[in-house]
Amino acid sequence: VRIPFLLAKDNEETAIFNHSMRVFLYAYHIQKLTERDPLSFHRISLLFVASILHDVGTCSKFNLEERFEVCGADAAENLMRRKEFEQLKYSEEDIKEVWMAIALHTSGGIAERVGGLVTLVREAVLLDFKGEWSCPCSHSRHQNGKFSSQFQELSFKIEEILPRLG
């Protein structure tokens, strides 16, 4: 996961990089707090790639003539196909799921229905932007004081390390 981390760190503005890191941390904790199936190391690495690169299409290096979401998804796919990633054994399905998570992260009403990493990244993006749980379609039972207090505590810790800038 070092390569996607460096790709984002070296190409994104600090504010966007911090947002992308917060998205990964929120997505990971959303998964835990909502009692979804535990993520294997392999699935965590996919979540990291999708989260850290979800806005890489906004960078001049990757922002071509398509929507930034598609440019970022294409950049992630190309990266995952590189020789350095062979040891991670990403399948075609893995690469497609990461591509979809990045391409659909701004597509409200669609990403939430796809499931898996696609939904998780979308929920984390919304959580980072709005600071509140905004996907009652799948997690209404967690909209209570306990979830709110856990999220607030987590959010304070995350934003100390990865502050919002600008």
C-alpha cells in the first residue's frame, strides 16, 4: 500500500490528501461500528487503495478529458496492474470493485446500492464532508447516541492528525 500512498501524497494538495486519508479511516471504522463482516488484510488493502486514490483524478497528472472520478479510477486500475502489485494477487473482480468505488464515490443513490467497497467509500466520503451519518438506507439501527459519541471521539482524533486545511 506504500505505492498508492506515495502516489496520492506526491500528487494531491495536502487538503485533498488529508481528506483521502480520513476517508480510509472513516470507512474502516464504519465497517467495524456497523458490525459488517470483518475485513481481511486483502480487503483492507483494497479499501485503502480505493480511499487514498478516490480523488487522485483531480490532480493535473491524472485529470485528463473525462470526469475526475473516471480519471482517478483509471489511474488506480493502471497502478493495481503494475508488476509491483503481483504479490498482492489482486483479481479482476478486486480491480473492478476499486475502479467502481472511485468512479461512483460522488454518485449519490447509486453507490449506496452497489454494496461492498463502493458503498463503504461513498459513506466515508459523506461522513467526512457532512460530519454526520448520512446513509440511513443501510444503517438506521446505528443512528443513536452510542454511534454518535463513538464517531465524535474518532473524528476528533483523526482530525488532530489529518486536519482540514483551506
